[in-house]
Amino acid sequence: MPETAAVVATGRYIPERRVTNDELRQRFEPHGKAELIDRFEASSGILQRFYAAPDQATSDLALKASQQALSQAGRQPDDLDLIILGTDTPDRLTPATSVILQAKLGARQAGTFDIGCACASFPTGLATAAGLMAGNPTLRSVLVVGAYLMQRLADPDDPTVFFYGDGAGAALLEPAENRGIGATAFMADGRYADHWGIMAGGTQEPASQEAVAAGRTRVRLQERYPPAINEEGWPAVMRELGRRGDFDPATVDLALFTQVNAGSIDTVCGTLGLPPERAPRLMAEYGYTGSACLPITLDHVLRSGQAGRGDRVTLVGSGVGYNMAGVALTL
């Protein structure tokens, strides 16, 4: 059988500083907004999150996860042919954060590029790596990373900082027989592009004193998404994966979703007929880590023994934009 791109090792990095919901309640109590933290906790299932040290950038978080994945596989940085980094919290507007990671990692033989579709970045990166490896047999070792440091770009006085936790996850892909990435799916709806984001600092509105003073260089929720946007979108992606991969979404061994709302995962399981114990909910432990939540969850389920060789696992991510992406893989 032909070889396909398979996940051969994973890694994750969670920073040391733990920020509990109680700490956030104390922060927002003087402003009369502590009840918002209660509401966010009840609806999301998030109990805590972790913050990077002041001297850490997104590439530093990605470096830790990457080193762990390479160590697990017994590989050296020079073994890498390509690094794909998914994030919407880059070190800088330009150059790409992946090239900064390449230098820090010492992967001198690797090419690099970034993928920037928010929480859909990691499955998009996996799918992109699989396609490139299928079309170019010289690509034998590809590192796909998801990293997130949105709290650094948030207004600390904005209660929606509740949703921003820092972290990174990585997966090493190499060719293998009888396992690997078997189906991919993508969906998007750019009508929601103005709902949540950083509105100044790009070409539409370059950074300026006025933009900084008005808070437009900080991430901000401008308008709520429809409450059911993920509860309708995730099943649609899962069904498309099943159609393309010739499997029933209800039969997968594990289904990993963006770790932003435990209730949404429960609803999606009911819609698909998927036993809820097959859809991990790790937001209580790690918080919501955006572009990093899917690789962190993948590493967690592999290291904890919840998933192993031969299992079919799906990863479905959705993020601001509105972007969605999914992959189905056999471990």
C-alpha cells in the first residue's frame, strides 16, 4: 500500500503560571464585572488557564513543544525537512514566526511557513503537510505546530481575557503504511470576519497612536457569534470527513474539537450519535488555548493512553474568521 503522512510523535508545552477563575473574579470585582466570569465559567467549563512568562514569545512556546515531539521520536532538528506553524498570535507581523522557530530549534535543513486561520490552523497544517508529502516524496519529516499567546494581545481589563490561555502543541509527521491522515475537510464564512479580532495593525488600518488609544490594536469581541455556530459547523465538518474517508462519524474512536465550550461538545456528540466519552473535554485542565488546543489535546490523549495505534481520531477546529478545518487520521 502507498505510504501516507502519519503522526509518529507529539509534544505539548503549558507555561508555569496558573491563573484561576477566582483570580479573575478578584481582578474584575472592583469593576462590577465578576459575574461575567461566573457566566463564562458556567457556559464554557473553563476553570483555569496558564500564562507565559513576560520574556516568552509565541515561538518560545512552540520551541518547547517541538523539542518534546522530536525527543519522543528520537529525531534531531536537522532531520526536519519542513516546519509548519499555525498561530494567530505571531511573534511579529513579519517575518513568519515559523522561521524564528526554525532558528531557535536549530533545524537548519528545514523550510518553513506559517498558517494563520486561528483555531483551525492545526488541522489545516496537518492537512497541508499530508498533501505536500504525498506530492513530494523527498519530504520525509514534517513538524506541524500550533501555538497561542493571545492574552499578551488582550486588554487586561476586558473580561473576555477569560478565554485566553497560553500554550503550544506539536506533531511530527513521517511516511507510514496502513495508517496516517485519510481525509480532510474545510469550511469558512468570511461574513463573520469583523466579529472578533485585532482590527488595527495591518494594511486596512496601520497601527497609530489613535488606534492604540482606542484599543484597536488589542484583540476584541466586536459582536457575538450566533450561539449555535460551532454546534452546527462541527457536525458538518465531521460528516464531510466521514463522506470523504468512508466512515460513520459516530464510530470514531476519539473526536477532538476546539476546546472552548464543553456544552457545545456535548451537543455535537448528541447530534452525531457519538458517545460523549469519545470527545475529550480538557478546558477545565488547560483552559482554552486557541491555535494550540487541538495539538495539546492530541498529545494528552496519546500520553494518557486514551488513544493508541490503530485508532481513528478526528480533529475539528474552528476559529475567528470564521474558519473551520478537520482531519481524520489513523494512529
